[in-house]
Amino acid sequence: MEYFEKTIKEKEIYNGQIISLKVAEVEVPNNIKALRELVSHPGGVGILAYIDKDTILLVQQFRKPFEKVMLEIPAGKLEKGENPEECGRRELEEETGYLAKKFTYLGRIVSSPGFCNEVIHLFKATELYCGKIGGDQDEFISLHKIKKEKVLQMIKNGDIVDAKTISSFMFE
Amino acid sequence: MEYFEKTIKEKEIYNGQIISLKVAEVEVPNNIKALRELVSHPGGVGILAYIDKDTILLVQQFRKPFEKVMLEIPAGKLEKGENPEECGRRELEEETGYLAKKFTYLGRIVSSPGFCNEVIHLFKATELYCGKIGGDQDEFISLHKIKKEKVLQMIKNGDIVDAKTISSFMFE
């Protein structure tokens, strides 16, 4: 069964620095009307980076929606006109200080398809070498090098909960 | 390095049927001020349901943010006061028509920690038996029974992109 929700009308609620929000009235089958709250997001990139064959680079940063720090793979938003690989290489260097000789596409995920159009492209980075740490002046990030086995354990026991980080291992 | 972003002021932009949005001005280290756009979401549950030992129930539904149908594990939002297991059992029956004798907690994921506080609790359902299909009158869902091996292949080749679906296999 493939069906389509036709937009009857929509209203922009907010257009901000990263996301925008609109509310759409849609028509679903049987002429029923429904409301859809739609967050628009530029999308981003996450990088599963190996500093050696069994050690992964993770970054820890404060996440305001949860009021706490979280451990995740290096990641960032796509800038206007930027392609995912370019974005991934830039974010990896900004957040970890490393560049990668090998940068392989793993796949893409959608984080919350019920209300948000965010797509995250995942890459695997290997054969790393030193670049320089930089990046946004309002981002404070600490770098962690953790054995893959330990990372998988931290996923299972709930110490790592970020969906892009967890998903990235399904593409290796 | 653990640090905290103190809220200087915040403004509610929208308070809707599922999500709400506020914009906060925060103070990050070095007295720098930054803006955080924060989407609040009630959270939800996703269910990795096995109809037999190697066949999984997936649901296909139209996702307005992408203007297309997507294949995902059965899932739904937490109602007020509902606990995750209760929500998961309800959604599984509503979306697939099945009840489960065994309903095991797998873990939780956060879908987009940069701007949204959504948490999705993941369960594994086995020993299924027939209930009745029902649910929201504005949801149109088709049920698919797909071999696990094929599901894993569909993740790798990009036919399944939903993060909660992909993540659920990391907890088994």
C-alpha cells in the first residue's frame, strides 16, 4: 500500500539558524484531515574514525536538549552547498584534529522521520594523520580514544545512546 | 572536560500537538553567548518483533517530512503517563495486529541530541499471537514480514534508513 498525504495548507512557524518549523494540514485517505508538524534540518555527517584498527575516536560535548554531556562519533551539520564527504573531512579535523587518508561512505540514516527531514551521512575514516583542532567558537568538545569492543559494550549498557553513533556500526 | 551551558533566557516559539519549540540563549565557557534551538518531543518506543526466529515485522508508512513511504520497525509516541513497555505493546498491536508473550527491553537511543530531546526505547518482541489492528485514524500502515538476513541487507544497501530500526539490531 503506497499512499500520499496531500498538503492542503501550511504555515511557517519559525525559520532559525539551524532548523525551521512549519505546520501542514494534510489530507489522508478517506478524506480525513490531519496536522503534521514538520521540522526542517540541513542534514549532517557522522564519522566512524579509527585511530588504529580497533580504536575509535569519540567526542564528548554538552547537549542542551538533555542538559548533559554525551559521547558520540564526530559529526556536524552540512553547510550550504557542501557535499557530505567535504563536510565529514572538515568536521573530523575540527572536532578531533585528525585528517584521514581513507574516507569511505557507509550509508545514510534519517533520525526522526515522523517529524523531521534530517538525513545523516555516515563515513568510515581510517589511516588518520594530524591536522589541527579548530571549529566553532561555541563548541567545546573533548576527544576520547576508546577500543571498539568497549564502545560496543557501552552501547549495550546504555553509556552511549546517540542513534548515529550506534547505527554507524551496522554499516561496517 | 565536563561543562555546562547556562540558560540566560529562553522563549517559547511553538507548543503543538506532538512537539514544541523554544529558543534559548546560553552562556558557554569564556563568557561566549550562543543560541540553541530546542525541540521538545514526548519520546517513543520502537519494537523489533520476530514473527518466527528469523523473520521480522516491519511497517511501511508515509513520512511527510520526506514526502515518501518508509520501512521501519513498529513504533509510536509515548502517551502522557504511559510507561515504555505499555506503549510498545499497544503500538505493536495497533500497527501490526500482534501481541507478544515475550517483551524484552533492549535499550534506548536519542535520535538528534543536538536540537531535540526525543528518546526512543527499544524492545524485542517474540512469541507473537494475534490481537487486532487498530490505532490512529490518520495513520495508514502496511505490514511486511521480512527475513532478518534480508533486513540487514536492506540496511546496508540503503533501502532501510530509519535510525531506530537500524540501531535496534545493535542491542540484540
